[in-house]
Amino acid sequence: MAERAWATAGRGRDSDPKALGRIRLTGVGLVVLAGVWAVLSCLMFTVWAPGEQTQYEDYRAAEPCAAGATAAEVAAKDCLVTWHFTVTKTEAVPSGRTKSYKVSLKDRDGGSWQGSARFGDSGPLFDELHRGDEVTATGWRRAIVVLSKDGVRQNTSAAPRDELQANIAAGAVAALLAAQSLVFGAIRLVRPAACAPFVWEPYGRWLVCANAGVGVVVGLASVWLGAPWWTVLVTLPAGVCAVMAYLVRRQRRAQAPPAKPARSARSAQSAKSAKS
């Protein structure tokens, strides 16, 4: 039944030129979208991911600046600066389904400087901060990357992180979406009257969700486990294929007609004997 639904989906409008034109127009849009995803994927692999990794390595290699270093010396040596601030306010700022944690700061020595730092979570330092607390900030490339108080330190959202695996996963997801858009679009251009099963419901939607969901899981798990970045390029497509195979198999089972209970020869003979 599933195969019959695939074969007949998209038909019945063969004689409607307007409908076929709309399908082809959708195909052109999908091909263009595939190009956009391909460009984004290329940029992620060649610019964004290497740039983020280089920035993290530079940050790890940076050393504390000498006392009294000028701004020019700090920029030239790319070193870590130490600042001293006073907390003026702390607040949890809603950001979609999550929250960011903001600390407002001012110059402890009575200067006019005021600024803020943001954290991705509330611990270990943010929950302990109150108005009037004196904190020590570590600055790098004009950004506050660490706040500390009484030996408790917490990285801010501006601190570079070693998340190459997650960045590679994002690039791989973009590449998979490019491939999906290209195939779905090309099918509409080549055979607009019979483009199933390369349609949105349910397989196109499932494939998009599988790409995004598996990409997030594989990216975060690879970062947490410290797996080599290249393993993402293997496990992510394999995971998407496994999820799609499960969904397609479940769809076919749901569309299959209910099996009729088989009666054994003995049961049939017993029923015949009872009637006689």
C-alpha cells in the first residue's frame, strides 16, 4: 500500500498546466535553496569552523599582560588583561526557551566605565553575585572572558570554546539540507506530475527534522566525549539514515492492511465436525 501511495501521489493533475507550472516553480525555488545551503556549508567548513578553532588556540596560548601595559602593548602581545569591577546588577534574561545571565559592572576605582558580562548558565559564580560585590575580570581582545570572586571563576559567553565538533556538525547539516533540497527540486523539474515520494509530507518533513535533530545530538555528544572532529562526518549521515529507515518502516507498517487470522486445518476440521 505504501508503494502504491508513493506511485500515485502527485498524479491526477497531469492535464493541468497551471498545477504543473507551480510544481516546477517550487522545484526552481528548492534548487536555489540548495545553492544557499551549499554556500553556507562551504563557509562553515572553510571559514567559520577553522576561525573558531584558531581563536580558541590563540586564547589558550595567551599569557597575562605585564603590569602597566599600554593598550598598544596589549594589542601587540595579544595577552590577558586583569580588570577590577563592582557588580551593580544581576539578572536572568529570557532568551526563547532558555535564559542568559547578565551581570552589570562598573569601574571599581570610581571611573566612568560601565559594562556587562553574560553567562550561559547560572553556576558556579553567577548565583553567588550580589550588588556591590567586587569581582576580578579577565579580558582578552577587548572582551570579558572570565569573572572571578574569592577564587570562584566562571567563563562568560564571550570566552572562546573548543567546540570544533559542533561547528563541523553544523556544516554537515547544511550540506545534507543542500543535498535534500537539490534532489527534491530536481525531481519536480524532471517529472512534476509524479514527484512522490520526494514531497514534504511526510518524508521531506521527516528528513529535515532528522537532519536537525541528529545534528544537534551528534554535535553535542562529540564535544562532550571529545571525539575527533572527523567522526562527525561519519556518524551524522549514518544517524540520519537510521532515523529515516525507522520512520519509513513505521509508516509502511501503519499503512499495511491488518493481517487476517489464519485458521489451522485442525480448527477447520473441528468446526466442521461440530456442525455435523
